[in-house]
Amino acid sequence: MARTSESGAGEVTEERGQGQGQGPRKSSWRYIGPGIVVAATGVGAGDLVATLIAGSKFGYTLMWAAAIGCLVKISLAEAAGRWHLATGRTLFDGWRSLGSWTTGYFAVYVVVWGFVYGATAMSSSALPIVALFPGFLGLKTWAIITGLVGLVFVWFNQYAVFEKVMTVLVGVMFVVVVYVAARVGPDAGAAFAGLAPVLPDGSLLYTLGLIGGVGGTITMAAYGYWVNAKGWTNSGWMKVMRLDNRVAYVTTGIFVIAMLIVGAELLHSANIALASGDKGLLDLGDVLEQRFGASTAKLFLVGFFATSFSSLIGVWHGVSLMFADFVERYRKRRKGEGPEDTVEEVASGEAEKSLPFRAYLLWLTFPPIALLFLDQPFGLVIAYGVLGAFFMPFLALTLIWLLNSGRTPREWRNGIVSNVMLAAAGLLFIALCVQQVRELPW
């Protein structure tokens, strides 16, 4: 059923027709939105640090891995968006059709992951604020404040406002990261040479991380939900979604390349090592201050905050939408109701007002505050690591299953290119999964 009045984005979509499959006559840049949201959410401070470290160790040599990573993510997010638009069913509804094991995995994952991620996101958002305003409040206090601000913002605003704020944050991220890369002076010849696939000694894990890790999280699964929340609910929006998705991962690619340049030019040549995790960006701020002065360092910290806080509110919104759909699908199954028009429930904006959506918002915010004052319990760290490592292989392989089956209209099933790219993504994420599990502190 196509909606012809107000979309989940709170805007009138005059371009839609009355029938199933109707949408705008052609794709246009003016529709872009969910791609910006997924780019802002998927690239966190930890991703930027991982890219910096790869650049500091190997210079421009792994530039090719960043380019391949963009292609992999475009294919994966396109598949998630295509499922929503082609079938009129949400991704979780598709997972449910594969068996109850998917429900069990997702239920445990979303509870444990949300508990630990909430604390991580709040701390990451607080770090640059503490660096910008030293001595004024402390890290834990700022972390709690950022979590509460994210909660209030998402609680009282629906997708239209959320998208606009995320667009501003992406703009800040983009300008700052590209500006810093320009300041350090990229070597264009070395950058182009880095597009030739080469694996230096000891670079395999960094290569896999660049291809699969940066911008690749649960937010890729949330992309289809943001597509629906924008008001795109049928296959008539397929061309628009594909353009939007390409914008998302080209933007992500620019972030990755810019940070590789900074790592290669600023750190590799001077043999400077960064701390792992989000604190590595504070180290980079110190290096920038020594090299270019306090103004550049402060500007970088503003970009650091935009990167971290956009991931926070992106997860607060996107994963809460997924959880609301999870609860709604479970409720309908218990009542024996069918899955018809499931995307309409997201597009209408009702999901963002629902009790499950707001309950998960509270779960992401308040229980994790306790982790800010405690070392993470050993068992929780293990569970978080294992469940998180399995999510991306789970997403890639279930999309292959769904989009090659009779659950998807024949016109929109996977072609050879989609199958090859999704299979490659699945194998890549399995390799990353094995490595992540091996590195856990068993």
C-alpha cells in the first residue's frame, strides 16, 4: 500500500503515485537523506583511530582496501534497502521467516550490545568535550550529559528533524577531516600508487579491518528502516535509494581516505604511535597542536565530537527502530496476524512514538551509566565481543538467503554481481569474526 500524503519524514511526497511500486519519475539529489544518516552513524571515533593507525604503520599502501571497503558496504546496504522496498516487509520480518533461531540471536544481541555500547558511545562523545574544556566537570559527568541529551533529542523528535541534525553533524565531520588532511599535505602520487593491491608484512588484519570494519555495524541493517522512515515504502523508490546509498559510502570512503592521509603524512613519517581506541584521537589532537597550532587542534576536537555524537544519536534512533519492529513482529506472531504493510508502520512515524522504541532508548541510556563507574564485567565483555563479531556475517549471509528466495519478487532478486559482492562480504566478515573472537580476553 503506497502512502500519498505525509511521510515518516514529516514531508509531503507529491512525487508518489497511488499504486504499488510508484515513486518519483527519476532519482534526484534532493531526496538524499538516509544515506547521510547511515554514514554519520556508521563512522565512529574508533573507526577513525583504526584508519589512522593503518596509515601510520603502512602509509598509503592500503588505500586500495579503503576503496574496496566502500564497494562492499554499498552492496550490503543496498541489499538491506532493496529488501524493504521490494517486499514491503522490514528486515526483521524477513529474518523471522528464516526461523526462530534468528529471533533468539537478535534478542540476546540487542540487549547485551545495547548495554555495553551505550557506555562506549557516551564516553566517546565526552572525550573531546573534556579536552575542549579541561577542568570543567569530568569525563563521567560529560558522558552522562551526552547520553541524556541524545535521549531527549530522539525521544521528542521524529525522523525529519533527526535527519537534518545528522546532516549538520556530517557536514562538520566532513569539513574538519578533509581540512586536516589538506593541512598535512597529501602526496597525490603515493595515494594513487596505494590503489594497487599490495599486502605488506603484518598488514593482513589492518587490511581486513579497513575493508570490513569502518562504517560496518548494526547501522547497516538500520539503513532499511531509515529508508522507510523517510517515507520510501515501495519499489518505485529503488533508484532513489541506490543513489542515496552510494552517497553514504562515498562519503564514508572520503572519511577513510582523509584519515589514511593524516596517518601516512603526519604519523608514519614521524614514527608517532597513537593510543588504541577513542583516546587515540586525543593523541592526534596533541600532535596537530604541536604542528599547526591550537586553533587547528580545537577544530579537530569539534570534528571528533561531531563524529562521536552523530554515532550516539544514530544508534539511539536506528537501533531503537529495529527493536520496536522486533517487538511488533513478535506481538503479531503471538496473535497469529500477518506481516502485511510492515514498512508502513515505520513510515508512518508511529514506531518512533511506540513504547518499545522508547523503552530501548531508556535501555541504551540509563543502565549503561553504571558501566561508566565500573570496569566492564568479564563475562559481559566476552558476550558483547562474540555477539558483535557474529552480527555482520549474520547480516550478509541472511541477506543472500532472503534475496535469492521466493520471499523477494523475481524482478528484485539478486543478480550475479549482488551475489558475488554479498558472498565476498560474508567471507570477509567471517574472517573478521574469527579474528575478533580470538582477540577476546578469554
